[in-house]
Amino acid sequence: MFRDSLEAGARAVAAHFDHVLSDAADLPVLHAMRYATTGGKGLRGWLVLEGARLHDVAPERALWPACAIEAIHAYSLVHDDLPCMDDDDLRRGLPTVHRKWDEATAVLAGDALQALGFEMVADPRCHPDPLVRADLTLSLARAAGARGMVLGQALDMAAERADAPLDLQQITALQAGKTGALIAWSAEAGARLAHADLAPLTAYAERLGLAFQIADDILDVEGDAETVGKAVGKDAGRGKATFVSLLGLEGAKARATSLVTEACDALSPYGHRADALREAARFVISRRN
Ligand code: GRG
């Protein structure tokens, strides 16, 4: 049931994306942008839509920040895959943007997706109150930038060159930026649209983001064990610290499970109205991709 809701959200975001870009030039960068925003789970956009529903915000309004966060997420993946970063050939089971086109197109598509994300939350159709739009834009810039996702990515790159692997506190801080910041923004956006208290969603999202990353590390290990011929998980293969290497497989699973319980508990002010968000938290640690 949650999967149906996730797919419906992803379809709505994709349609909105097409609508917004319908007047864009017929150039490779535009095709690369559409390609890069296709095929993901759409979890971040779904969190925006669900957080908005929880606060009785109209879906037509919520689609702007939902599409914005998926655009920023897509940009981060396109740039993360570049030869100067992770140098990946595949993303979502298909050739990465720089493999399908070329590096220049991938850089430009990522740049344009990032700009588009900010354009969408600054658009008057997102919210009539300019203060709400400014709040969404400022918080998104903080989540994506040098105090958020870019900080996490930079810490990750520094860790690659470091002599000693990171400890648990360091890797938690790294992932809070790299993965957690956009997830937190997604969960909070609905409350921002409604001028509501962010605290319960912030507490939920902090735990959700960490559980998501721990699950990613577990998938990396279990996927490698299950898939004959698949390259050894990159992080594990380099001897770099991961939640699994630091906590052990069973310890990592236990930590992810208790984070999900805490995330669900943080939603108690919303009662059963937040059950879909609780389902999302459980999905994050049970997913297979
Ligand atoms: C290049 C500034 C810059 C940042 C890149 C997010 C990121 C930072 C790198 C991605 C590397 C990676 C695979 C991290 C693991 C966690 C993660 C973000 C996985 C991808 O998110 P999903 O599973 O992806 O939500 P889909 O494809 O479903 O959208």
C-alpha cells in the first residue's frame, strides 16, 4: 500500500516536472535533466507531499517543493557519479548521465537541476506568501549547501584520503549532511508551507535520515552477498568506515530498527494521521533498492 502511494507521488512529481519544463529548449541538457529525474523511488518528493497533506496544504501547492527536492536530489546524483567524484557507470540500473551523453552535459544538467529546484520554491505558484517562499528557499539552500549535503559530500571525499577510518560520531555527522539534510528538508516542507511547528517532523526526519543511510550500508553488504558477479560494495571495498563496519551487521540492523521506532514516536502529536509517515520509516529499512 505504501508502495502504491510512493509510486503515485512519483508520477505526480514527474508530470509536474514535465509541465514546468514544457517550454524548455530541445537540447541534450534538457533531455539529460529529464533522464536524471526518472526512475528513482521518489521518497523525498513523497515526504513533501505527505507532510503537506498532514497540514491540509493543497497538493497543487505541495508539488512545487516536492518537485524542487527531487530536482536537487537528481542533481546531486548526477554530480556524484562524475569521474571526478565516484566515477560510476550505472545509476538506477541505467547508464549515468556522463556515460549516456558526456561530462559537460552531466555538469550542465546537474547545474540546471539545482537552479530549477530553487526556481520552483521561489515561484509564486508555490505559495502566495513571499515569506513562506523565502523560508523554503533559504532552508533548501542551507540543506543543499556547505552546511548540509555539500558538507557531507566533502567530508566523505576527505575520508577517502584519510589515514584512519572515521569513528561512529564522525560518520554520523557526515551522513547527517550527505543524506540527512535533504531528507529532513523534505519532511519539514509541509509544515513550512502551513506555518506550523517543525519540531515533531524535525525529530522524525533526523532519525529517518540516519536509518536510511544505515539501511543503505546494509543493502550494500547484503546485495553483494546475494548478487553473484556484482562488484564489491564500494565503501566496504575501500576499507572505509560504514555503519556496518563500525556496528557489525546485526548491530547496524538493531540501530536502524530502534531509530525507526524513535522516528515513529516523534510523530505522536499527529496521532494516527501520521501513519503513512510511520509506514515510510518502516519501508526505509525494509527496502531492497
Ligand atoms: C555531488 C554535492 C554532491 C552531493 C552528492 C547524495 C549524494 C551526495 C551522493 C549519493 C551517493 C549515495 C549513493 C549515497 C547513499 C544514499 C543515497 C543518497 C542514495 C540514493 O537515494 P535514493 O535511494 O535514490 O533515494 P533514488 O534513486 O531512489 O532517488
